[in-house]
Amino acid sequence: MPNRLAAEASPYLLQHAENPVDWYPWGEAALAKARAENKLIFLSIGYAACHWCHVMEHESFEDAEVAAALNRDFVAVKVDREERPDLDEIYMSATMLFTGGHGGWPMSVFLAPDLRPVYAGTYFPKDNAYGRPGFKTLLRLIHEKWRREGDALLADASRVVDAVKRIHTAGEAGGLPDKEHVAAAADAVYRAFDLTLGGIAAGANKFPQSLSMDLLLHAFDATGDARYRDAVEITLERIANGGIYDHLGGGLHRYATDPKWLVPHFEKMLYDQALVASIFIDAYRAATVPRRKRLFADRARGICDYVLRDLTSPQGAFYSSEDADSEGLEGKFYIWTRDEIRAVLGEPAARVFAAHYDVSEYGNWLHPGDAHVPAGPKNILQIVRSAEAGAKLDGVEPERIEASLAASRAKLLAVRGRRVRPGLDDKILTGWNGLMITALAKAAAVLQEPAYGEAGARAARFLLSEVRRDGRLLAGYGKGAARLTAYSTDYAFLIEGLTALYEWNGDPAFLQEAQALTDTLTAFYWDAPAGGFFFTASDHEKLLLRPKTAHDGAVPSANSTMAMQLQKLAVLLGRGDYKQKAEQILRVFADASLRSVFQQERLLCALDARQRGLDEIAVAGEPDDPRTQSLLAKVHAAYRPNKVVARTVPKSAEAAVRIPLLEGRTTVSGAPAAYVCRDYVCRRPVTDPGELFARSP
């Protein structure tokens, strides 16, 4: 019989709706039961695309013996971390304290009835193994400890709560660090990068460190030191050619499990598509080597195309993720044998494809017998030989090899499309959509692909109309309804996306909406006495604490994002109060940023913008005039990370907001003109795109 999760909208919760565990969703019913019966809460946090969440479900939560113990001795609560990042933020910090710094999902936390954590870990196998207790043993031990020594557990839990509060409580505002602070941080990040294989090795896994690469590109722009750009380009070239990128369908897998970027953890997350596409676009703008520019642009397009094809809802907003598993096996949807390639392509084309993408009879994925991956020779597609090298060996033109590879990719993608697809998490998260809108707007502006911007605009309009109630955002949308009060990250990421859309197409309505959301964010999330944005609203459900942080994780924090967006909106809207709030955020958090460089890269980028100032660029001219478009193309193509762009709109469009940067900026003798300014003081206007950045303002 279905349990209480059957009424939920989250695909992750619905995956557990027929477990024999008597799951509760997070809410007063579960918490009241724990208080009334003085039982520990077993809080299990995960997400729909999580491979090890599936493993623990199959091993433990579908097991009658485990379910009996949970139902008898605990109140079992299941949470989707993507719906409730507030709970995830708090209890992941506790988990890492219990485990000595190891976090991940599924997160398994035992809470006292008053929500203090008494023990936590991540994945537990059902039975004892490798000298460690299994989940069945753990349930028995924790229950006995609570029954016999509850006071001792609570005393320990109080110390954990105090430590978690210290982690999530910002210090007092101080002075702004100097430029050397950002330079030292960038240098620390640079030294951590693998300059041969790219990326930062953290244990056995390599993640696409888009935020770290963003900081390195800022440092390159500030100093002209090419080594920062080189570290980014080496990393992105490895990612672009490796198995972490889906060479048939586009899009990026979550991380690589080996140092050479071959074997991914196969899930695809929307936020990765957004952040990595964005850094590919920035690297494209900064690169000078034509081969790399082409590669980075191609991968940015491949990611955007994947999202528009496979992660877009009928309403135009974007789904959250695709699973790592299909048919119960990780990666089965994506891998190939040499025989399969030959059967689809025929031998001549298969030979060319196999040489390019590292396909062999023996496979390139040598996995040590894990039951959760397919058996037999497995090939993950990665590029090991360029088309030019293949052409030389075959004595043909590179264009022939490229054409053969393109035709083969299309055929294999069609065949792969008939396989059982990985599960789709079809909930629409406001914040992650905001990140993707930003990436699409950048792709439209830089790569001159208006369809991307139009897709981003459609998603934005859906969120503003359907995922907002009484002027306030909700956190997400699923099963036909919006739900849950938004978090500050939802506002910050959507504000960033709306601003990027305005900079792309000049529609002042997007700027007006960004202003409205910023004012709402300030009203409900701003810490008036100390500065900075809380993670949750002032009227949010009361939890153990109300976090306020600038720590970047898999996605940036609200404070680090708004530290930049408030600076940009201050210029565009003439809002001095926005500029003051950006400075307050930097004063609250910047002193700690050098101590935790790899958690505050986006904040450091905002600090760099504050120190060096923004390039304020106004483009005057009819939008449809090819000369205006040439000026805008030049503006967007240049890698100048600390810039803000204002542009005139069609005469038919009413000005929704006053844009001071455009006041007095007119065409020159009837020709469209661009103005580059600082603090609204502009150098002479230019009509020739080639002169636009000839010298600094």
C-alpha cells in the first residue's frame, strides 16, 4: 500500500511512496508524533537523480525487516534536498561534523524530537560490512542509546548545534580588503589546479569547478597573467573532450570519478548545465586560440541544446535533472560496445568513429565488478584523436572526417533514444531556472543565437506568472502547482537571469521585474542590523537556526550572487541603496573569504568588481539596425567580466523603468553609438565597433 508520500509532488518522494517504511514528509504531523511518543526522527535527505539514494532504497527501505524497525522505533521522514535546501544546509553541516568532514547523499540523520541531531552519516549498507555497522545494526544501537542514555545524546547534540550555528552565523562587518586579497585568493585557487589534466582533484572525484574558474578568469582580466586563463582552458578542454560530456546528446554529467574525466557519475543536473555553459562562454570570450574558441562555443551550444531538447517543460521552464541509472544500472543509457557501434554505422564509419571516440572491443571503462554498473566491455565516449589527426592518417580532408562523425553521432543518438531513458525529475525549481536563464541569455548575446535568449525569456515569464504569489516567489512548481516559500537563492538567481535578459535584448520589463524582486528580497530576507541576506524569509518555518552565509557550494550563495547583482542594478536603476547593500555584504563576508577560498569564489568576483569598478556601457540605436547589432555583438563578445550593459529599446516599447545610463546617450549624426563610462562619466562615443575597447574609459 502507498505510504504518506503518495500525495507529494516531488519525484524523489514519490520514488519512495510504495516503500514498506511508514514515511512522513517533513511537516508538523511527523514532528508532533515524535514529540508525543518521545521518538527519534530518522531524517533521510536525497534527490531523484542520486545513485546511492537508489541503492540505499533498494537495500534497506524496501526491506521488510528494516521497515519494521524504522516503523516501530522511529518517526521516518523523507526530504527532497532540492525542495528543502534549508533543511539540507543545516543538517549537512551537522553530518560533516559527525563524519569528520564527509558529506553526501543520501544523508541519514537521527534527530531528537526538538530537531537537534544526535547522530548522522550518509549511505549505510543494510548489513555489517568492512568492519562497520550496517543500517540494521545502527537502528538497533541508536534506539537503545536513546532509550537508556537519552540525556547524554542530547548533551552531545547541543554541542553539535552550537558548532553548526557558528558555521552559519556571519561575523560583524569590517573593512573592505584591498586588491591583493583577491589576487592572493586567485593564486591559491590556481595552485590547486592540475595543470596537466585540469580541474581540482578532491579524493577520487573531479567536479567541473565552474566558480573557481570564474575567479581565475577575473584574475586574468585584472592582471593580464595568462597562467590563470591557461588553467581554465586546460580544464575546459579536458572536460569538453572527456566522458563527463555527453558527446551524442550534449549536456554534462555531474562529476568524473577518475582524474582523466573519463568515467562520470552519470546524473545530469540543471544547475551544472547552467554554470558550466556559462563558464564555457566566458572562456570562449577570453580565449585567443581559434581551436579552443571553437571547442568552447560548441560545448556551450551542446549544453544549451540538451536543456532545450530534454529538460524543457511544455510551459517553457526547465526540469531539475536526469538520473544516473536506467533499468537499475548506472550509466547503461550512455555506454556502447564496439559491436553496437558497428551494427548502427557499418564498418567504415564505425572505424572512424571508434578511433575518434576511444571505442574498442575491450572497452575503456574497467570497473572492479560493481553490481550497480553494466557487465561486459563498456565504452564511454571520449575524444582521443582530433579530426585533423584522423584525416592525416587516412589521407583525406578534415572536413570529410568531421562530416562522417556528425552523421554517426546523429545515427547513434537516434538509436540511443529508443533505449530506456534515465528517470526524469520533472519538478521546476525557481533558483535553478534562474541560473539557466542567465546562461541562455549569455549564450544568446555572445554566440549570436537568439533562440537561446527567447527560451530563457519564456522560462522567466512562466516563473513570474505561475511561481509567484502576492508578489513573492515560491521555491518551485510541480504537478500543476507552485509550492513552498522561496529561499534567498531563488530570488538571487532569478534576479541575475532577468538582468542578463535585459542586457541581451534591452526589454525594460525584465529590469523592472529584477527591481521588484530585489525589493521583495530585501524586505523579507535582509539582516537590517548586521547586513547580508538570510537563507530563509522572516516568516519562514522556525528551524534550528536561520542561516546567513556567503559560502558557495554546488551553486553560489545568495549573498555572493547579490553582491554582484546589486552593483549592476545600482548602475542600471540609479539605486544608491543597492550599492550600499552590496558593500555591506562584502564588509560582512569578505574578511573570511581568503580563509575559505573554495567556498566564496563568487563573492571574491564581486569584490573584484567593487575594487576595479564596473564598465558601464550604453548602446544607443534602433535595435533592428545592423550597425546597432554590430556594436552590441562587440560589447558582448569582449571578455570584460565587470561590465553592465544598457541599450535603447524599440520606440513601440514603453520605458518600464528609468535607466540613468541611457539619459543623454544618443546616436551620433544618425549613426548608432556606444558609450563606455565609469560612474556615469563617459568617454567619447564610438560608432565603429573596432574602436569600442581601444582604450579604457
